Amino acid sequence: MGKMDMFLMFDRTRDEHEGLLEVRHVLPYSDLVDIDDGARRKKVDAKLALEFGHTLTQQLGGQVRAGFAITGFYEDHWSDAATNLNRYTPVYIVTRATRP
């Protein structure tokens, strides 16, 4: 299960501390290019995963182009305490992809 990539579009600090959903990034998103060196270093030092976000065309289309058939799809919510985005849309997606 992975977070919906649209989650990465928003300023997570403002979401967490002020309850505001403010678009800050475009998709595709990459912690390698979309956050500054200091913020990236803090994540690495804290042993947090670097995050990457893709468009649905990249994510689902890439699976199909690689020869997989999408045989299942599911969306799920997180919690309102985790992100205000949860009130408006599911935050997680899961695909089941099989090779025919």
C-alpha cells in the first residue's frame, strides 16, 4: 500500500501545524530535487525514507507498459489526525498487478 502521490503535493508542515492544505509541489515529486539540502539531510540523518511521487499515468501506465495486467485496485483513508487531506479523498492506493 502506498500513499496517494497527491499527498506529496501539499506543504505537510502547514497541514500538520496549521491545518491548512496548501499546494507546494507539482507531480512528479522527488525528495532529491524538491526539498533543500538541509531538509534532505535531516531526513537521512533521522533514517527516514526519501519520498517520490508519480502521476497515475506514470504509476499505473508504467505497470501496464512493463507487461503487467492491473487485476485489482483499492483506495483507503488514513486518519484525520494524520492529514487534513483525508477528509477530502482517500490517501492510500493499492494495485494488484499480475503478468499474464
